[in-house]
Amino acid sequence: MATPAPPAATSSSMASTFRAYSMPLILFAAAMFFQLFVIPKSFPPSNYDILGIKMYSSIEEVREAYENISSAWNSGERAPVTLDFIKIQYAYELLTNPLWKRNYDIFGIDEQIDVIEKVKEQYAGESFSKIELPLLDSVSSDIQDHDLTIITSKDFQTMFQGNMPALIQLCSFGSKSCDKFSDAWKKIAALLGGVANTGLLELGELQLATHLAERKPTGQPFFRNGLPSLVAFPPGCKTSNCLVRYEGELSVDSVTDWFATTILGLPRILYYSKESLGQKFLAKVSLHKVKVIFFSKTGERAAPFIRQAAKNYWTHASFAFVLWREEESTFWFNSFEVESAPAIVFLKDPGVKPVVYHGSVNNSWFLKIMEQNKQQELPQLRSTTSMELGCDPRGYSRAGHHTVTWYCAVIAGRHSPELSTMRGTMRRVEEILSNEVESRSADEEQSIAPAAVALKSKRLTFAWLDGEAQKKYCLFFLQSETSHEACGERTDMTDVPQLYIVRYKRNVTEEGDKPKEKPKSIWDAVQDQELDPASQLVAKYNGSNEIPEIMKWISQIIKDGDSRDLPHYRTRTPHLVPEDSEPIWSAGVQSIPSTNTIKQSIRSILRGFYDRIGGDPRIGPILLLAALMSFGAIWLRRSQATPVSNQPSQPNSKEAGRPRRDRPRRVTNEHFPPSITDMEPKDSYQWSLSGSDSD
């Protein structure tokens, strides 16, 4: 009689079996959960199912199905439940509107689905006959009503002929959401004018709309956040592989800020208060830059074209915004002569009156006044301005490439009250020379005529040089015992700005007729390339700071430089040191991964995983198949295992064919003869070796 297994062995066997089949059980439970809960939620009954007709039925078939249901209600065969009536009526109204039906069939758009819950709550406990019809309000939207750029498949490619970025709105003229967003879209398109191409794509352009839409795992095009949907093409992007979708709030400020920051990589312009403007903006901006201050009533972010200007003119100007408050109007008027907002203020040289513009700002007008006011009244000679000012021997005059001789008058010194005074003096000199004064005598007019004519013809430029930052360049021109008073670091309290003028001259005949000879050696080639194309003669001013004296001296230098045959001496001028480091956004939006870009990539990966898990109906059958295959494999492996018994284990098939030697389990030395080393002879003795270690 068999002895029953003890309870401990039975429980151990059940635990072992459960562990062995744990994976198939988990897969089976996941498959059932997916089929019973996930699939019904992801794929609810369609409006066609509610009407009892096949998918994508025609409008006539929808009407016919609805009439059959209505006739059954009217005949009294079955009284409709209020909720069923709402769903049927909703499905009928949706599928009989051509635009709504198109959007629903192709893109799965059902933006008015919340109407069912609203009507259900409104008429809870009441008869269906009291429900007001229709449930859905149609939108009468005509293309001619929109003063916007409408994109078609034909002119879509024309938007990408250059490298201009683009922002496209995908919408339907039957959509209430698109109709509400139309006014905001007009403002967005106006703000992006000149910075990006904008256009509106109606879903009727099916081929293009499906190409720009997202795809479900089933292959159906859809818009994750509904309509309207905004897609952006960064600069240089011409395919759907690099487009970026907007997922934020549909407001003018949010959309334009996202496009300017994420797509264009433009810098943000900060707002400052009355207390923080001086400490955090004016005091920290480089002295050579023009300060551009915008006064706004609304507090909205800077328009993209203003941010684009901030990026383009970063070497010349710095930008700030101030929120206008009426209680602070007196302060702003006393400080910058600003009477009201909106307004723009340009702050230039110290002591110079601010330049104020009142009124709204548009792209073309702002770029025009920005170009006019990008330089200080007396511009600074820097690495980024030397060519533009005509104060570089490697370049040309402001008058053009045909000008042979031109001049640059520079006041050099360290930042100090003395330098500010001399800058003001030079501004006054330039102002007098550029204006015609009737009260001048004939002698005065004749004495300053060469300088006035040269300034008017753009052969004369006035500028100032930061002698401390440009020490090497400053010492190159002011080679004297007193040059340390204007050049290099401040070693004492003495700061004496110095004025000098440089005459540049190009030998046109030599440059044109010079034969292209092969250099005799590498040294000759390098030396010829390093010499400046234009010759330079420097004259330093040692007179008083009186304006008439300075004008006469400059005029005499120009007169001598134009009339006398002075030597053509070329040298190698030191390069100006860049005073501003490149901002991080100057490298371009595509080359620097921003926080928004990283977040968008992570969000895209998670979204794709979610779409696969919740939107692919094949997941459930795949999990069930995996559970069955796993179960079968485990059962087959366990059924082929060797049963445990009390009998001696039989040799396997591999060992059965080999001869087996019987070996005794216990081996003793009883039957073996003693070894020669086991016994000691009787006459044996130890032989001691001389010199051993034991001694």
C-alpha cells in the first residue's frame, strides 16, 4: 500500500509548479486585461455601430438607418431610452454633415463628443421628447472670410524654396475650434511676418493633410491634440521627417514664443522694473553697446522679429522690456522723456539725449530705425566695426572701393570722465563739420573746408578706442612716452585721452599692374600676405581741447594728405581684440540640444510606447499566443524530466554502450607485498656528513 506524501512535500511541489508556470500565467493575465479593458477603452463603438450600419457608409445610408430607427420609435414598437436617443441623434447629425463625416472617417476627429455628456446631465430623468434639437451647431466658415494664406498641394513646395522656416496650421472649415482660433492665427501670422512663412492647410487637401498627420499603429492618420494642429519646419527642413509639432496652449503669446525659441533659437528679451532696470540692465551692458528699451502696456513677450533683431544686432545693441504703469509715468518721462506706451528708447553715448519713438512697432519700420540707431553717436572702433567704419587697412573707405585715400580720426583712452569729455568734444566736432553755418567767416570756412568735404563724402570717420581693452592696437599708433596714459591697464590716477588721425591709401596702380610672380621662398610669400593692402600714416594731436583748434588740425592733415606726395608705407597692423564673447544661441538652434528638445524627444518615445500598448489591437492576441507557447514549452520540458524513484538509477543511453569496470569500493594494503622502503634493515645506521648544518 502506497504511503501518502507528507504535507510539506505536497506544498513544495505546488510551489515549484507555480514558479515554473509563472511566466505563462502573467502573459495570460496581461492578454485578458488587454482584451477586456484596454481594447474597449481604446476602440469604443463607432457612430456607425450606434446606427447599426457598416463603417464608412454613405450619407444616404445613414439617413436611411436613422429613419428606420425613428419609425420604430414612432410606431411604439420600442420606446427609446434618453441616453440611447442622445447617442443616435448625435451620430446622425455628425455623419450627415459632409465636413464632419470626412474628418471622422479619415482622421477620427470627433471634437464635439462632450455634447453627449452635457445633454445627458441637462436632461437627466426627463423624456427624450423634451430634448432640444439639433444637438450640434454647424459652423458656417468660408475660405473667403479668412484673410490668410491658404496652402494647396500645388503651392506647398514654393514655401520651401529658400531656408526660411515655416509654420502651418492644419484645420477644417467645419471645425468650431478652428473657427475660434482664426483671430489668434491672424495675429500669429502677422508677428511672424518677415521671420517665417505661414499658411493654413484645410483637411480637404487629403494627400498633403495625411502626409503631415501622425499615424496610429493601425495606419490611420490622426491629430493627437485635435484641431487646429500646428506643425513647424525649422530652417532648412523640407521633409516631414524633421518637422516639429506644437503641443502647448493655443494662444498668441505661447505659440510665437515656442516658435521663436524652439524653432528659430532666438534669445528671450527680459522684462525689468523701475528698480531693476538700472542695476541689472544698464549697469551690466557693455559701454560700447546701444541700449534699446521697449515700453509695453500688455506685458506680452517680445515679437519674433524683435528677437530676431536682437540676435542680428547683438554686437551693436542690447535689448530690454519694461511694463508701463501709469503711476510711474513721471519717472519715465524725467528719465527718458517717454510720455506713453508703446514706445522705444535708444540710449547711446553718455550725456547724449535719448532717441524716443512712440507708437506701435511693425517689422519693416523697426528694422529701419534699428539700422539708423545701431551705432553710438561716436562709434567705437572694435573688431566687428572696423571694416564698416573704414578704419581698417585691410578694408576700404566708407565712400566705396574706388576711393584711394581716406582718413579715420580716433580718440583713444581708458574709461574715465576725461574720455567721456573728449568723446563729447569729438561728437561736437563732427556735428559742426557736417552742418553748414552761415555765420562763419570766409577764413573759418576755408580752414575747415577739407575736413567738412571729406566727412560729407564719407572719406573721414570719427571713432573712439578703448585703450585698456585694445592695449596692443593702441600702442601701435601712439608710440610715445605718454602713451601709457591712454593705453593699457590703469597704473595711476592719470588718464589723458589722446587724439590721432590715420591716413589710409591704396596704390591702385601697383595693385592692378603688379605681375603675379611666383614667390622665391615660403618666407617671401608669407611676408607679402601679412602686409596690409593699404598704407598708413599716423599724426598725433598735441594741441588744446578747443573745438576750433581740433577742426583746423584735422583739416590741415587732410589737406596735406590729399595734396602732398607722401611715402607709401605698408606695415602689419595688430588685430583688434574681440570684446564680446559669442552668445550661446549664435551657434544655431540645431547644433545645441536645449532642454525643450530633450524633453520633446523623451515625450515622443513615451508617446510611441503608449500608442503601441493602448492603440494596437494586435497586442492582446500576441500576448495570448506567447502565454500558450510558453505554457506548452514548459509542460513539454517538465514531462520529459526523469521521474524520481527508490530504485537504483539506470545508466543513460550514452553510458549503456560503454563497458563498465567493477572497482572495489574500499581498497586496503592487505594483499600487497611490503615495499622496500617499508622495512629497515637490521645492520643499517645513519651516516653523518661532515660539514653539515647540524654541526
